[in-house]
Amino acid sequence: MATAQTALRKMREACLSLPDSVESEHFGEACFRIGRRIFASCGEKEGVCRLVFQLEPEHARRLVASDPRFEPYARQNHCVWMDAADVKDWREVRALVLESYRLNHPRNRPARRAGATGGKKSPKAR
């Protein structure tokens, strides 16, 4: 059973060992970023230390459906959270961190075209 301090130390070890990852604070929790994208977080609220990861959509659905330790994270699609007290093996957490990091790494995200307007049409030249 991990305490919040132990969980944060383990998350820092896993997340900050990845290239270009940084730690910052987001809504009072430690979050780990690659560029501007959060790929994992760790924080204690209401006596529960939550570990949050973004996963492949099917992987997230499968975990929530088959493992009672995981719940959907309401603030972000395809994210799950688990109570740090329920961690059986930190290698499992590291694998989830790696998946989330890979999904959020800029080289794995669709590139935005130069001059893209985010779906908005640019005004016609007169």
C-alpha cells in the first residue's frame, strides 16, 4: 500500500526518466508533461492519491471493464485513474506511463499544417 509521498516519488522516477519530460503543478496535483501535453499526474484529494494516465481508447475501456482498480477519468477522454494504494507492481504503472508518454509525444501526434486555421475558413481576399 503506497502512501502519497511514495507514489509521487515513484511517479517522478518513472516520468522524469523519459526524454524531455518535465513536472509542473495542475489543479494542485503534480503533472508530468512532454511539451505542453500532460501525459500523467499524481495527486491526493479527499484522502485518495490518484494516478492518472491517458491510454489507447480500447486499452482504457478494457482496463475499466476488467480491473476494478481503474476508473475512467472524467476530465479527459481515454484517461483512467487508479488509487496509488491499489498498486500491486510499480512496473505496471511504468508501462502505463510509457504508453501515455508515447501517445502525447509530439512526434506521434498529427502535425498541424503551417497556416492551418483550426477548421475556420480564412476571409476571402478582395
